[in-house]
Amino acid sequence: MNSKIEVAIVGGGPAGCTLAALLAQRGIRTLVFDDDKRPDLLVGESLLPSVVTLMRRLGIEERVAAFSQHKPGVGFLARDGSRLDFFFPQRAIKGRPNYAYNIPRPEYDNLLRTRAEELGVVFVKRRAELEGGNEGREIQLTAACLSEVPELAGKHPKLLVDSTGRARVFARLLGVDAARGKRNDVAYFAHFENFESEGQRDGQVVITTLEHGWSWRIPLPGRLSVGVVVDKSAVKGRGETAEERLEATIEAEPVLAAAGKGRRRITPVMTYTNYQLISERGHGPGWVAMGDAFGFVDPMLSPGLFMAMHSADLLDSGVFAKGIGILDQPERLAKAFDRVFAELRDWHEAWGEVIEYFYTGQMYALHAAGEQLSEKYGKFALPRLMEKHLTSQITRLLSGVATRSRYGRNLLKFSTKHLIWDVGPVEDYAIRA
Ligand SMILES: Cc1cc2nc3c(=O)[nH]c(=O)nc-3n(C[C@H](O)[C@H](O)[C@H](O)COP(=O)(O)OP(=O)(O)OC[C@H]3O[C@@H](n4cnc5c(N)ncnc54)[C@H](O)[C@@H]3O)c2cc1C
């Protein structure tokens, strides 16, 4: 029996398991409470190349590849039928992966857990019972929980980590508020057979601007994940159940109705609402939150799993790399957390910024303007070079490689302000409620 669990993580999703595995690699004794209540179907199936870097660090890429679909990039279909295709660079730059995967979620989560267990992490199948803390802790495990989990041997871990996803268990208990996003969307999704993905290359994810809202099509081995994201007002009158609403929305949208003409739904339909929020506080004495439990911006560019796993990486490198002794130095620990959360907030802000260009329609309008420019001046070297440079900067922003890059963000801001000409109103490309 182990008597020295130093860190207890609540929630064994991608954020929790990644942190647990990274800590185990450092030899830090870690325990994960997981309620094991994951449904068979979960959103978060399309990954970014930066996640592959983390898979390699955890030593799981080959096992992920065995059950996943290789993803070469993303295509965006505008309402007028034009499309914008982003493919990850043909060659790996500075050893960075130039591809990603589309993953069946339960398998992926199970593998992360298996890997953490292989590295020595202890998993306990139960919810952690928590209460307001004392002795310098803001939150703590109840005495009953401490005594009922033999691996803890009655000793309270030095740090509790909230990785319960959108349940935000610690924040709710402590009354930590969150800044909410401005959208009022609901997402419905399911897996289908015989549904056209309209990808230009195998595995390409396709995001479509619909008459109302937008949709994703994520190719997975033997099936297609189809999701619609619409303002709550748009699904009123489209049935009572999630199944009815997803089917009615597909039928109401000409692009999806045509692509899904012979479709067969092979899973139940899942519903997600109110997912855009960022906590006002991510840590306090004796605790820290990560992944969705800290914040999630929007699913449009698939930043969720990257942010979940990257927040674990940031905590590992920004706090635990300094040595486990830091957990006994509250002021030093708080400062290290502050630095990590400043970076995390900047990531969220950067994702929010780039995603907004798709919602406002500016990204599509910029593309349309670029096409016209190429037609007129494509034979000249300078416009060709400019277009190539802009496309590569945008790909870097979207892929998570350089989403926070000031240069890339300013270039995009400048381009959407000054380079959109002769393409009709930008609002025509916008995502409508
Ligand atoms: C509509 C939509 C589409 C999305 N699409 C994508 C996408 O394509 N790609 C992408 O990368 N991301 C996507 N995301 C985001 C992604 O799903 C999340 O960001 C990601 O799952 C966060 O991981 P996590 O580990 O923080 O939380 P979670 O995955 O939610 O894991 C939390 C874990 O904690 C457990 N738990 C909860 N409460 C307790 C408790 N009290 N005690 C013990 N255990 C508990 C749960 O069972 C679960 O296993 C999407 C999100 C939405 C809403």
C-alpha cells in the first residue's frame, strides 16, 4: 500500500490522465479519482498536430494510430459553395508533426488511462468527496473519503487537481464564477454510415457554414461523425428529442441533406450546451484546475483536447519541473501557477480571436478576395508570394503550432481589415443564428 500520494487528480479525461502520466514520468506519486461515467460517445474527435507531439512524449502514438483516422487538414465550406482547404505542411518543420488524427473518443481516453497506469498512476473508481478546506487548503477531501481510499492511507495529498471537465467540480464548490462566451448554441451529434464527408483527401475534416449555424464532418474508421452547432432558437420546432432535432436539421440544410441522402445513424445522438466559459480563477491554496474544468472557448477549430493536454504539459513544465518541494512552498507555488495561467489565458484569447474570423465571415471573405487577386495578378511573383505567406501563417494559427504568435495574429488582423475588396458583404459569409 502506498502512503505517499502527493497529488490527487479528480477526473480521468484527457487533461487528468495526461497530467497523471507526466507526473508519473517524474516519479511523483499520483492518484486519479474517476467516476468512470463516460458515455460511449463523446465530442472531441478531431485533433490538432500539436497533440501528436504530446502523444509522442507519452509514448502512445503508434497505439493511437492503430484505432484512429489520419487527418491531413481541414476544409471549410462557405454558404455560397466556395471552399477553403487547409492542409498541414507537406514536410515536418523542425520535427513538428505535420498531420493529426481523428480519434474515437472512448478508445483514446482508455488508452491515456492505460498509459498512466503503466507508468504507475493509481486509479480509484469513485467520485472524490470534497469540502471547504482548512490548514492552508481552500478545498479538501472529506475525512470519510480519506479513510475509505486505502491508497491514501489517511494522508491528505499536497495538491488536488480539478480535471472534471465541464462539471467544474471545484469551481462549483468554491463559487468561482466564469466568463461566458456570447454564443447561445446547442450542438447535436452522432455517428453515421453512408454519409459523404466531402473531404478532398482521406481523413480531411469538413466544417460547413449552414443556413443556420455550422456543422462538422469528422471521418473516423468505418464511420462519419456528424455534428450541427446551431443557435438554440433555430432548433425550436424541429422536434422534441435530440434525435429528431439532429435529423430535422440535416434535412433542413441542403448540403447536409444531399451528403447524407443514404445515411444510417449508428449511435444515439448526444447534446451539448453552454460550453463556452473560462473560470475567473484557476488555482488557490492546495488546488488547481485544468482542461475544460478551467475553460473552453468554442469547438469550431477543435482546440479542446489540445488545450486539455497542453494545460497538463504547462503545469508539468511550469510547476512540477521545479521539483516536488515546490508543493511545500505556497508563495512560490502560487507564483508558478500565476505564470502558467497567464499563458493559458493567452491561449484561450488567441483561439477566441482566430475562431471569430470564421463566425464573422471574414476568413471566407479574405479567401474570396485572395482568389480574385490571384486571377487578376497571379502571373506576378509578389502577389503569389504574399498569398503563400498568408496561407502558411493562417495554417500555423489554426493548427496550434503558432496560435499565439503576435506576428500571425497581427497579419490576419491587417489582412481582414485592408485586403477584403470586391467580394460583397462580409456578413454573407457569417455564421447565422
Ligand atoms: C460541441 C463540442 C465539440 C467538440 N469537438 C472537439 C473536437 O473536435 N476536438 C477537440 O479537441 N475538442 C473538441 N471539443 C472539446 C473537448 O471535448 C474537450 O475540450 C475535452 O474533452 C476536455 O478534456 P478534459 O479532460 O478537460 O475533460 P473531459 O473530457 O470532460 O473529462 C472529464 C473527466 O472527468 C470525469 N469526472 C467528471 N466529474 C467527476 C467527478 N466528480 N469525480 C470523478 N470524475 C469525474 C468524467 O467522467 C470525465 O472522464 C468539443 C466540445 C464541444 C462542446
